[in-house]
Amino acid sequence: MTELRVDRIACTGHGVCASVLPHHFELDEWGYPIVTDPVVTAADGTTAIRLCPARALYRS
Ligand code: SF4
């Protein structure tokens, strides 16, 4: 398991993280992520980091 964090400066609100890991991210009214559960499997963490178009996800 690993913990994901959002770089809020880099994040551009594409919402891919919430689509890929809906049990871990919600989107606020502007489309920016709220981390509801940062603990994900290593594989899910790698996938989400790879798919974030702004490279705004990282492991803590
Ligand atoms: S996928 Fe990346 S850029 Fe898009 S909302 Fe999530 S963290 Fe932000």
C-alpha cells in the first residue's frame, strides 16, 4: 500500500484521478480533487500517477 497526495499548484482539475480511483478521490464543485482516502495499492498508485495529465499526483 502507498499514500497518494495532490500537488495543488500543479493540479489542473482534469478529474482523471477521481475517474480512476473513485473510492479515493471526489471532485469539488470546480472539478478539483478532494482526497477521501489516500491509501491505495501500489499498482493503483502507479496507474493514477501515470494517468494524471498534470503530473500532480505523488506518493507521500
Ligand atoms: S488527475 Fe491530476 S490534474 Fe486531474 S484532478 Fe487529479 S490530480 Fe488534478
